[in-house]
Amino acid sequence: MAKIIYQVTQNKNEKSSAYGKWYGRVKTLETMNTRKLSRHISEHGSIYTQDVVFGVLEKFRSCLIEMLLESKKVKIDGLGTFYTTIESQGAETKEKYNVLTDIKALHIRFLPEQEQEMNISSREFLKKAEFISVDQLKPDPEEEPEP
């Protein structure tokens, strides 16, 4: 089972309604870049070398952006769907809406696969994970390391 490392941290934002409360946060151990991910994929018994996998991932990235910029959604079966949304400020009327001044941002969004057999929605993803506190990974200062 996958192991998600977490740590418990306190909200210290005095302006927040959750000020002082404690929350679990994922403790990321490493960021996998495309080169590392392609090496990992190629090591899983793949007939494709790391360079071939890297090339496919790079082409995927560039084509994903191209399709999103053409107002298309991109669904990767078993993973989910990438799509775009616009963040804009409102205009008083449709005629006064100006794309150059009213659009604040264009976002790339991701919706995980939710079909039953490949569901990786939040609830199903949670069922597949095992959680380990970062405190369990830290050596106890009271314990002496064995020689």
C-alpha cells in the first residue's frame, strides 16, 4: 500500500477562523521531474528506454498545452481530465465586458477519473493510502544508536 507521510501543523494566521487549530499536511519527500519519472517508468519492466519515455512525456506536455489553448478538454483514461477555466472580474453589462482588462487569469484544472473501475477521486484515493506521521520517521533523541 502507498505510504503518505504527513505532519501536523498549527494554523498561525490570526485572521483565519481556523486560527490555532491543528491540521495534517502532506510532507513531500521529493519532486519528481520529467527525467526522474521517465527513469522510474522505464525501470518498471518497460521495453522502452528512459529516453523514449522522456520523449513521450515531453510530447504529451506540449500537446496537452496546445489542446488546452484550443479550448479542448484532455481526458487521460484511468487518470482524469485536464481543462481550463477563466478567472475574471465582473462587468456591469455584457457590452462592457473587456477580455483584455477583465480576465485576471487562465487556469489549468484537473478532475480525477471517477469511473468505478479506475476511480481516483478523493474518497477512493484516500482508501488506497496508508498514513505515516513524520514524527514516526524522526529518530527518538532518547534512544542511543547501536554501534
